[in-house]
Amino acid sequence: MVIILIILIVYNRQYILIEFVVYSMECDILNTAQDCLPMISWLYIILKQKIFKLQIAFETTVLSFVLCLLSFPTDEEAPAAAAAEMAIEESGPGAQNSPYQLRRKTLLPKRTAAASATGASTSSTEAFGHRAKRARVSGKSLDLPAAPAEQYLQQKLPDEVVLKIFSYLLEQDLCQAACVCKRFSQLANDPILWKRLYMEVFEYTRPMMHPEPGRFYQVIPEEHEHPNPWKESFQQLYKGAHVKPGFAEHFYSNPGRYKGRENMLYYDTIEDALGGVQEAHFDGLIFVHSGIYTDEWIYIESPITMIGAAPGKVADKVVIENTRDSTFVFMEGSEDLYVGYMTIKFNPDDKSAQHHNAHHCLEITVNCSPNIDHCIIRSTCTVGSAVCVSGQGACPTIKHCNISDCENVGLYITDHAQGIYEDNEISNNALAGIWVKNHGNPIIRRNHIHHGRDVGVFTFDHGMGYFENCNIHRNRIAGFEVKAYANPTVVRCEIHHGQTGGIYVHEKGRGQFIENKIYANNFAGVWITSNSDPTIRANAIFNGNQGGVYIFGDGRGLIESNDIYGNALAGIQIRTNSCPIVRHNKIHDGQHGGIYVHEKGQGVIEENEVYSNTLAGVWVTTGSTPVLRKNRIHSGKQVGVYFYDNGHGVLEDNDIYNHMYSGVQIRTGSNPKIRRNKIWGGQNGGILVYNSGVEKLTRLLLTNWLHTFYLST
């Protein structure tokens, strides 16, 4: 009985299914395979009349299935056949030589026992295939024997045969078949069946999970917690519109072939699909299938969801490009919009800067907050950035995108715009990878910004932003540039292998650089100049091809609690009227000196530990006047503190010890104030004075604890 239902589901779905169920319930005479013959003949004629265009494979399946029906045992033969089969199954290893090795369900002991217990009391109606009512015995129900055809289907028919029939069903029919019995429910949830249906509709070669609005991700089926991720994803994505050029006409001209998919809509263009959203034809989930979509006018002002649908690497197969206008424009009203898994290009025919205005791949305007996810973004325009976020209330979320190979800026955030930008790849752009300007204040986390043909990140004209855990390296100019009152916060980033410097703060730039790793840059790890005043705190600044921190040209700043080591030049260099605060740093193992103050450099240098540098721990020269206070300067390979060529300043309350040369050396017109220091353990004396006045001798002896004092004229 149920087998007949399955055949009907395969070939004409709900119409014949309903008709046949009603007929069988009224007649209900299918006890043996021989009783099925008139019904099978009727069914075959109906199928040939109604669906004569079916493929040969479908027809062959029907004929093979009819042969299964004809092989059913009769009522008289059933007990003997069952006993014979049980005997074969119990015969041991010899049973494995049977030519029929497909999987079967074993006979259910409970049903067999019930049949033997109630065989003498079966009613006359049971001889015509009616299932007897369950008798209640002591409050417990007792199962009675099923008809042989049903018994064969539920107990002995191989899984492979049922799965082969199920493979011709669409999703709704498959779900109906799962309601027939427990066995069908298990087989109808076979992942292979659902994978075939899933890939036919959505094309993905891995299930695309959509557990909540604005969140999509692909999973590896074998590693997913759900036993059938294909079906789970199918349910999550089922209601939506599909942009699949050329398929819409085929879909709507074959309603019988796609019956049950009325919730799916097909369009030839993205513009048509967006029009369907405006007319409320569906909820706003749009699948853009494999292909190149050119010069479509995509202005979005509603909270739609648009996602690429293709096999393999989805974003590579779904390409949306424009040659005349911005490819995507998001306007007010597009809050919570989602665009993902596609390539978005702006590729103007004329790439010069003279014949077109600034256009972008993505243009995000005031008061909108779209989600852009897993997209590849490319622009060959030399005027506009690839992504432009502009205006009050512009607050997108851009994640897992690749913004590379653009002929202008990669990501441009300006005019009070904000947003969250995480886990993006930003590389090989002609100008900066990221620009932040005019009170733009983004949150930028875990981005990989590298191999830019200009600076990595450029904040200027009051630009701000919070940058965390980014990897910024191998950019042609600085990894991070701050200019003109910009004030970013940069935390736990790696800034390295810059072709010039690591961090460049100039023209009154500010900013907080905290707990970063700054290393292996060709020039200084940090540059500070022209009245800039950043905070450089708790960073590791090491292995630079020049200095660690370079402050010049009236630079300011707070240099605090950093670990500065292994640089080719001085760990900290202060020159030309610069006046930073340098405190609580460890400056060590430099290939040059520790701190170098020259050309009228100033600053307060206090409570640092300066040790194991190749040259002097601290150099003060050429009219410089720093204040060195409460530092530990030790274990140097030359002098501890070296004043020469009119080096001045204050040296007080320091602990200076264990140097290869003297602890303090003063020469050639230098005149520092030296007081309350502990100077000891120098192998060439405590203080060594060259060409200095004798009148300073008494003050030096009285105010410092000295191990040795030398005077040379």
C-alpha cells in the first residue's frame, strides 16, 4: 500500500497521491501482490497518459518497482518464507554468499509474536487486508500482524531501493514520505538526498547556515553538530528569491516539475529582485547565483539580505560590477541590511581622473548600517576609494572582506562616520589601505593591512578610530600615519617590515599607541615630529633597521613603559628642540646607544632602565638640555652617560653602574648638573671629565656617591 503511495509521489505528487489514498481507504483490498495487479495496471496507464515526457530512468524505476511488488509472497506462503529467511540468516558465514547483499530490515520479534498469539482470532475482514483494531489487555496495547505487502516494505525491502525512489522526490514530497512510518522518516532524512536537492536549488558545495538575521557561514558537513546540515540549511534558506539569469522562464513554464516550490521566486536581474522586495512579493532574502552582473542600478534603502549562491568559493563565482556609477549605494532605511559572498567591482571604462566623478564599489551614506560580509571588493577608479563611508549615522559592519588591488584608497571613513570593520584583508592599494578623516571614528579589529603602495593606515584632519589586533606590514611608506590633529587609539597591533617607518606622527598629530609590537621597519619604529604629541605606552619596539623611537622637529609625546631593544641605532633619539616625556621604559641590547639627545634636544627622562647597549647608555650633545632622573643605567659596553660638544642638562638621583668605561664622561664644553647619583662599578672610573673647569670638582664630590673620579685637562 505504501509502496504505491511512493510511486504516486514520484510521478504526480499531491494530486494522484490524494486520489489514490482515498481510493485505497475505501476499497482496502491489497493483501497480496496478486491483488495489486489491477491497481498497478491502472496506475501505469495514468502515468503514461499524464506524464509521458518523463525520462527513461523514471520509467525504468517504475518497472523495477512493479517487479518488487510481483515478488511478494502470498498469505499462504508468507509464514514459510519468513521461516526460511530466518533459517538462512541464522546459518552463519554461509549466509554471506547470498547474491542479494543489499541491506534489509529484520523481522520485528514483537510483531511476529503478536501474530502468533492472535492468529487464531483474526476476523474475516483481516483476510481482505484490513488491519485489526488493537485489543487492550491489562491496560496494554498489543500489535497485530500487518498485511504481507506492508510487512515486506517495512521489514525486508532494501534501503537502497527506497533511497533510489526517494531520490526522485522534491523537498516537500520527501517530508511527506517521512511521515509514513519510522523507517521512511529515517531514510527520508538521508544527507545524500538532501545534498542533491540543496545543491540543485542553492548551488553551495557546503551547507550555508543562517541561524539568525545577518549571519551566514558555511560548515563542513562531517564536522557539524546537526546530523543532516543540508536539510537544516535548506529549512533556514527556503523562503527567498533567486537571481538566476535564464532560469526564470524555465521555472515558471514547468509548474508541475517544481510543484511545492511556490515560495521560491526567480528573477533574471538584481534590479528585478529589488523591485519584488519593494512590491512585497517576498521577505527580502535574495540569492544571486553564479554569473557576472554588469551595470545594474543597485540603490538600496530597505533592510534586504543579498547573498551570493555558487559552488566552491562563492565570492569568486558571483561578480557584480559597474562601469558608470557606484556599484552599490546604501541609503537611509537600509539598517540591518546584509550583503555577502560576492565580488563587487567598480571598473570604469575611462580610468583617468579627468572624465568622471568619484565613484566607489560600496558607497555608504548617512543613517544606514549595512552588514557587508565575505565580499571581494575591487576598484580600478583613480578618483574614488573602493569603499566610502561618509556622514553622520553611517555605521556599517564590514567583516571578512578582501579590499585589494585598488587604484585609490581601499577603505575611506569620513565626516563623523563610524562602523565596525573586522577580519578584513586590505592589500596592494595605490594609496592608503585605510583613510580616516574629519571626525570619522571607526572600530577596526583584526585586519590584515599589507603591501600597500602608500601608507597602511592614514588618519588625518581630526580623524579618530579604535584599531585593535591588526597586522600592518610591508607598506611602502609608514605602517600607520597620524597627521593634523588626528587622534586614533591603536592597541595590540603588529606594525612591522615597513619600507620606511612603523608609526609616523606629524603636524600636530596625536594618538594612543598601546601594547603594540613594532619591529623590523627600515627606518625608525616610531617617528614623532612637528609639534605632535602622541602617547606611546607598553609597546615592544625592536629589531629596527634604524632607531626605535625618533623624536625630532619640535616633537612631544609621552614614551612610557615600552620595551625597546635590538635596534640598529639608538633606542630613543631626541633632537631639534623636541621635548618628550620618557619614563618607565626598558632600553637595552641596542647596536648603538640607548638614548641619544642632540641638536638642542630636551625632555624629561626618568625611571627608565637602560642597559647592555653597544655604545653609551645615554648620549647628550650639541646644546641639548634633558633632565635625566631616577634612571638605572648599567652594564653598558662603553660609557654610562656621555656629555660632549656642549651637552648640558640635569643628571640626578640615577643609579649608574657596571660599565666597560666610566660611569659618566664629560668633555668639550659640556656643563651638566650632576647630583644625588650613585655611580659605581665602572672599569674606567666613576666620572671622567675632559677639558672642563676645575671649579666643578667640589660640587661633584660633595653631591654624588662616587666610586672613582678622574679629571683630565
